Amino acid sequence: MYDIIGDIHGHADELVELLTKMGYSEQSDCFRHPCRRVIFCGDFVDRGPNIPDVVRIARSMVEGNAALAVMGNHEFNALAYHTPDPVAPDQFLRPHSKKNERQHLQTLRQFTDDDLATALAWFRTLPPNLDLGPIRVVHACWDAAGIDTIASAIRREGSFTAAFLKQATTPDDPLFEAVECVMKGPELRLPDGVTVTDKEGNVRRRIRIRWFDEPTDETWASYSLPAKPDLSSEPIPASAPAVPYPAQAPPVFFGHYWLPHATPAPLKPNIACLDYSIAKHGFLCAYRFDGEASLLADHFVMVPAKETQP
Ligand SMILES: [Mn+2]
């Protein structure tokens, strides 16, 4: 059975504590449990104090068959940041803007050039999603159409090659839309004049949403994820993006959404987010899956963020 772990963002001490708490111990090659495996939801890098150790621990577990992993938007962004644009070789596929550099700064500082190259090579091998039958795992959104688009681009161009990344960073390309939706989640544009401020102080005109719910009868406040009760209780437009997830489909796990440090619980009986804001003094979170069709609040395991922040 599986222990699914949310966004880690360089918090290696908390990762070791969480693995230990769940009965994993360090063997000659990697952390292992006698009868369980980890699934990582992605976002290993950026922000935290020990990114190289997080990548080393996760990678050794995946290579030792003690874990599976999907790619997060921060790994995707890192690949694009370090890949020259094939048609403008003095540029990179993710521009080296102040905002993008700030988001990636701890990764740039903590890795040697060689170790970063090795990490990027590993990121290229990560799948965008896992469909294991009884459960599904993705970084942000289980969008079947987007997942198909990414899978066929991988078959055509290779896994996160420069050609793949060029299409995936070109707005209006179907692959760009698919990666945005699957790894970053669909977003809803706020009404003119309304903005929100994200955790990094960036002013945003779009909000992350409960994509798995039908948008009918939802308000700006009720459809935001995490919930933003200060938003309007007016209905959202009929054109709002949505990827409704069927109640009878297998449980889906994802990270990405910076949920507040409240008591963890499934968002719906077959939907669980495991990102409880470790990078913002929150918790590193796992869900211990034992085959249940309806997810249970007492299967969440959490470790609080230590005070060390870079
Ligand atoms: Mn993310």
C-alpha cells in the first residue's frame, strides 16, 4: 500500500521525520518500509533550507523502487529555466525575470552546477501523473484531456526534452494549456478591479479553484481553493473553468494548493490535497492509503515545519 506525500520544497529534516514517523528507515541505498511505498506529489525544489537532500532522498527511493513520484510545477519550471530557447539561444524557455529568479533562488544557491544538472536529468524522468488503478496522483489537477495531450507529446518529442519544453512554454500551444492545467491547476480570472495577494506578495488577478466541483451554484468565495471567504458571494460566471471529478472515480491525490494549517481532511470522499504549506510555517503532510474507496481524515499524518528557513 501507499503513503502519498505532498509538496516538500526543500524541507529535508521534516521529510526524514515524516518517513520515520510512518515506519520507514534508512537502509544501505534509501529509506524503505517493509511493506509500503511512498508516492511523492512533486514540488521537491525551491524555497526550503535543504533542497539537495530532499532530491537525493526522493530520487534514491524512486530508483530503489521504494517510491514513485510525479512532477510538480517547480520541477517543470526548473527544467524550462535552465533550457535555452531553441529558436533564440540567448534566452531561456522560462525567462530569467526577477520574479522567476526569486522563486528559484534557493535551488540556484544550494546546488553545485554538477548536482543541479543531475537533478534536472532526474526531473526529466518524472511522469506528469500516475494512474495506479485504486488511486490516482497528480501535482495539481486530474484533467484527463490534458493528461492525454502531455502523454502524446512525450511519445512524440521525448520526456521533457527541449522540443517538448518549447511547445509547453508557448502560450496557445495545446501542450502549454495542458501543462498549465495538470501541473498548476485551472485558474479563474477575477472580475475587473478585484485582485488577491499571494503568499509571496505578488498581486494576482486570478484565483486557484475547486476544479473537481461542478461550477454551477458556486460563488467566488466558495469556489476558491484554498477558501478565500473575503471574496464575493456573487455566483461565478457560467464560463468558469472546471474539471468535475466523478464521485465514483478512484481517489485522486494532489499537492500544490497551500492549504491552511488546519486539521487535515479529504476535500471530498475521493479527493485529497496533501499540501499543508510546509514552506510557509505549516506542515509536511502524508496520507496513508490502505485500499479504502472513501478517504478518511485519520489517515493523514503531519509533521510541523521547523523554524529553519533560508
Ligand atoms: Mn506546486
